[in-house]
Amino acid sequence: MRKRYRKTPKMSTVEFCQDALRKHIAPRSIGSVKERITHAARQLGWSTSRTKDVWYADPRISINGDELHEIEQESGVYYGRQEARELDREIENATALLVEMQAGSPRTLAHALIEAARILARSGT
């Protein structure tokens, strides 16, 4: 059987928080999973139960804005901004390629393509 993959590679808020807890707020160097969950709960000022739900990405939970902000502040990682940085890098790479190709094509076409890529990136498409 084939594995089914998500159509969109975007990370959900719960997945982002789970990843931030495990990698940044309570890394493996702290000890066992129980110790890591307890440490994360203390760092964030959350209950152990709430922290455990986020740790295991319980599908019944949702993350409110205050909780997301607390995780961003504590971990130093910001939701959604990583994807924006990656898009900016891709636009820079595409721009460099188009500039190299300008010798053989009209300059206006290259600029139009660059501007189109920027507009698409800003719109989130």
C-alpha cells in the first residue's frame, strides 16, 4: 500500500507547538520524557496535563493565541515565519537565475517574472 501524505506540507499550530516543546523548550538533554514534560510545564507556567496534551499533539486540543505566544517567546521560534524565510530564499534564487538569463532574453520579461513571483509569495500562494 502507498503511504498517504498530506496535500499541504504546512505545519499545524499543534504540531508547531509540539515540535517547539520537544526541540527547544525541553530538549533530550534534560532526561526522560516525564522530566522533559515537567520541565516544559514549569518553563511555560502550564499544568503538566496541558503540557502533556501538547507534547503528544492530542487531536482534541487547540492552541490559543496566548499559549502560542508563550511558546514562541520561550523557544525563540516563531510560527509561520520559517516558511516566509524559505520563500524569500527561493525568490532570491529565482531572481539570480533570471538575471543570469537576461543576456539572452528581453529585460522586461525577466522583471515581470520576478515581480510575479514576489506577488505570489506575498499572497501565500
